Amino acid sequence: MGVNFPQSVKIVEVGPRDGLQNEARTVPTHVKIEFINQLSDTGLSVIETTSFVSPKWIPQLADNQEVYEKITKKKSVAYPVLVPNKRGLERALEVHVKDIAVFATPSEQFSQHNTNCSVAESIQKIEEIMVIAKPQGIRVRGYLSCVLGCPYEGDISPLAVADLAEKLLQLGCHEISLGDTIGVGTPGKTKSLLEAVLNKIPRDKIAVHFHDTYGQAIANIYAALELGISVIDSSVAGLGGCPYAKGASGNVATEDVLYLLNGLNIQTGVDLKKLVAVGQFITKYLGRPMQSKVNLAVSSAAS
């Protein structure tokens, strides 16, 4: 094993939020609850549950409060929710949310398309959220979108990403997730980005979030592992995309990430067979093909 590989990795499952938000077919609340409850039984320690965004922008997640209230919460599992602004946080607090995520991007054009505000204004919104969240002991995770490329601006400067990551850390985010929103990253670009960010913030504060548009997600994760990154976002069955990023395909599949980590003897605490079963459950309901090659292989072997 490479000397810099982490001994263990935390997988952040984003399927219920980032995975479902782009689905055209409305998923009933009871299916979302069952989906999250099944994920809770796989050994995952973090499951991003929903987003407290306006139903006008993402109708799929309009049942956010009901979903959060009715899932079976395990003490060993964190159930963060995405909040875009102060109003979103207030609604999340009504159902006693303990972990939230906020988001920004180094791309001015993507910021305007995604949140109708500038990068500076998005940071101001995060500051407003922090004023409420920090005194209440709410843990805040920071997402950075389009860190390896933007559908409107093209290449993104690693230094711009690093500066923004440092800013989010200074504001009080406990972890910064670097998102390749449109999946254009390659291992070389991933290493260059991470080296720039590592010059600004500690390794244990960094997570990576790859989409698999060009089939590079697993290779990019391997490159991140070589640099000692130990937090990986993924979505069961490869669900997901971004409604504001044309061409963005699904997230990297959690099953494929887990297969990679198992092969490297990196501990996760997650049961692959149980995870495969959850992927089968949700894709069967959605009536869509499985994006995970591992899930397909395991399913074929079992039949």
C-alpha cells in the first residue's frame, strides 16, 4: 500500500439529497424515508438527508421537514441537510437538525446561475447562517462547486478554490467538500487542485466529491487517496447530477468507491452487500439503469 494512503475513510452518502434532486419523477416521501433507513443499516456514518431549499427551485425536496422528522435516526449516524440561506436554516431548526451544509463556488457565472447571487453575496449568506448555527452547536460543512471546471467559465484556478476553502474554514466550517460538479477533472488536475488547497487548510478538513461524466471519478479518488484525503462523497447507484450544470452526470457510485477502498484494505465500516441491496431498491423504484458497475456485477453473480 502507498505510504500516504489513509488507514480509514469516511464515506459521505449524498444519494438522498444530491442523488434525488435531479430526478424528474417525484419520489414519494415514504420511499425517501425507506431509502434513508436502509442506508442507515449499511454502516455508513454520514447520510446527507435532504435540502431546505425553496420547493420553487427543487420541487423534489419539498417534503424536507417530513423526511427529516420521520427517518429512523441512529446515534452512530449523522444526517446533515443542505441549507441555502438563513430561511432554509430556520426551517431546518424547526425539526431539530444538528448538522447542516452550506455551499459556494469560485465561479462567478455558476454562482449567478445556481443561487442568483455573486460569490461575495453567497459568502455573506453563509456568514448569516453561521451567526445562527454556531451558538446552537450546529455542525456546518462547506461545499465548493465547480472546483475543476465550470460549464460557463471553463477552467477554474486552483488558487481561487484554495482561497475560498480557507475562507469557509475561517467562517467555521468543520469540513470542506471539493466538488467536481460537471465531472471534467482528471487525476493530474485533481492532484494540482489538492496540492493548492493543502497549502491553505489541513488535510483532515478536506473531502472530495466527484461526478463521473467522463468516467474519471474513481481515478480521481485514487489520486486524492494518494495525497492522504480520507473523506469521500458518493451516491449509491451513482444517482445524481446538478440541475444548474448542463452536462453533469451522476455522482460516483458509493458501491464502486467502497469496492476500491476494500481492495486497498482501507477501512470504512460499510457493508458492500447491504449497500448493493439499497442501490437495487432505489433504482428499481426509479425505473432507471444502475450506474454502478460493482452493483451490476454483484447482482449478476447473485442471480
